Amino acid sequence: ADSIATMQPALPTGIEYSDLKAAYDLLKQRVSQADLLKLTDHPNARVRYYSFWLLTEDTLTNLLPVIAKHINDTDRVSDCHVCSNRTEFITDIIIHLYTLPDFQMRRALLKSGDQKYLDSLLIFSDVPLDARSRALERAGIPTALYPRLRHIATKQNDPSALVAIAKYRKEEDVPLITSFRSVEKNQY
């Protein structure tokens, strides 16, 4: 609890990698796993980001329930620790950290069946996450999923959903599919 109060001033307002790394290292030393789990609910997106980032290093902590709780988090942060320096949804960054394969920076923490559950959460979320696009690519063609995929394609203009519904090869989808050709790239 005291570590939560002392952690806030350590967070940088800039996006310099050295500042982020220093704040990350400070958090790693000062904050317990229990406090990190509490900090995933913090109102500051940067605090949530650091908390998730640190939690992904612990292979014993099942983060899937925490990710599920935050699947609709629309706050954005700069993901500087991988040198991309672009602003992304915090949930996309968290999922990326949680699902990295062994040969990259973190261990793959997904247990058997977790990817399917996570994909379902993403597909039924209304937040247009990059992770949802990847889930749509893996979706296959289950009949029960078709209405949701069509909804995402028509109501949210998501090209990944369009590709997913094209797999069903339904005649009624042809006008929808061809209409996407005329959509400007910056419209979605």
C-alpha cells in the first residue's frame, strides 16, 4: 500500500526510453505482486501499463482474468519499451506483452485454451483493438460467430471482420465485400 503511494512520482511524464526504463526498474524493486494487481485498476493509464508490464514477467500470475476485466479499456499510452514510440490502446500493449513467444522479450504466458478464450473476448469487445484484428484472422468459420463478425464489419467498418465473413462465402455478403473496395484507407 505504501509502495503504491511512492510509485506515482516515479512515473515520467515524457516518453524518453531511459526515463521509462528507470521508472520500470524502480517499480520492479518497490511494488509487490499483490500491489501490482491492485494497480491494474489505477486511474492513470501509465500506472496500469507499468503494472501489467511487470506482471507479465511472473509466469505464475494468471493475467487472463485481469485482461478480461480490462478488455474494453480505451486509454492509450506510448509503448516506448519496444522502441515503437507510438500511441496504442493499453489493452493492445498488455495482450502483446502477454502473448509474446519465448524467443522474444517475454515468455508466452498463455495456457492451453487461453488463446481461444482471449480471442472470444476480443471479438465480442467493441473496442477496435489490433489484437481483435488478429483474433478475427484466427476465427475460422463457426456458424454461431457469423452474426458478430458481420456486425463488426458493417457497424465498425473493420476490414479484418470483412475478411472473416468472406470465409463464409455467402452471396448476401458480396455487396458488403465489394463496397469496402471504395472505402478510403483513412476511413477505418
